[in-house]
Amino acid sequence: MQQIVLRLIDGDQHSDTFSFLAGQYLEIVHPNGTGIPLSIASSPQRLPEIHLHYQSTPGLDAAALLDELLLTGSRFSIRGPLGKVFAAGDDDGRLLLVCGGTGAAQALAIISDRHLCRSTAQVTLLDFGETDESLYYRDELDALKAPWLEAIYVADPTRSQENAGMRWLTDHAADYHDQRVLICGAPAFVYAAVDSLVAGGMPEEQLESDVFAYAPRDDASAADR
């Protein structure tokens, strides 16, 4: 996992105009015009710095283009903010955040924003990883020592509904019927989490994810972002 830090420079076209809400994402625009979507991992309170998390995936055209930019140091522009799944730091609503892979960046932005805004509303994080090492920002969250944050980490490489995290969602879905549930990650992960929560009795309309907009379930061509 790579952590990319962008800094908007005074006088740049974005420095005075770019703003976002925690949970949104942006696109890095390659010189050839291709937009490469990346979740913002930092709070809006950190502007003009923007933190992004990125995992290079062999075989993906967008990953190859971003690898090229990182290797050559070429100039690029950004586009955004994008995404309708967000949670402002001063929002006092309770949240269940379910994340896997680079979806952790979206969850981290929301948690960081609440911390910087001194929110005390309860947040439960369920973070999926294949190994303990893949739960890469655990130390950062533990360092917050936030009494309002319950972080649950599940390391299990099983890619089915028998995954320990997926079973946790089914077993505990009823505990979160009165709060927002945000699912952060690639399409296959998000829809597996949806199935687990619905199996536990949670109404599907209660669930939120940007995946529902850019990779609808009935789109057979939907691919992991």
C-alpha cells in the first residue's frame, strides 16, 4: 500500500477552490485525459494537504497509468470532489463503517474528520484484511485513543460468506438498525457485505456505498476499483 500526499500550492488553480467532505474521492487526471479514482484518506481539516492511499494492481490500465505518473514525476491535474457517501466531522449521527482494501482510506477520512472536529458520536469500524499486515492503519487509529471509536479488525483470507468478517456482519446486523451503515471498498467486497447484512435482517435501503452508483449490481461488467 502506498500513501500519496498532494499539497495544493498557492496560486494553483485548485488551491482556493478545492474542498470536499470526509468520505468523498477524487480523480487524478492523467495527461491523456484518463481519470484515476482514489479515495481521500485525510480530513478536510488537513487542506491544503490531501492524503491518498493507493495499491498498484497488475493488469489494470488505470493502475499502469498511475504507476507511470508516480515513477516519472509528471504533472497532472485533479478532478473532484466526487461521491455522495460522506459524513461531515460535526455530524452527531452514529455510524457503522465497513471497509476492505483501499476502502479503508474512505473510513479513515471520516474517522479523522470526526476526531479533528471533536465529535463524540459513536463510530464502529469493521476493517477487513487478508492478513494482520494488511490492516495497515491500525496503529494510526489506536493512537487516537478515541473513546467513541470501536475498531474491530478481522484478518481472514477467505473470499466467501464464510469469511469471519462477513459472519460478524450477519450476526450483528440487528445491533445497527438505528444508524447509518457505510460500506467502503471494491464492488465485489461491497456486495458481499450487503448480502451478509441483509441476511442478518438489515434493510438494504439502509446501506450506503459509492459502488451503488458507479458499479450497479446488475452491471455484469462491473470491476474492482
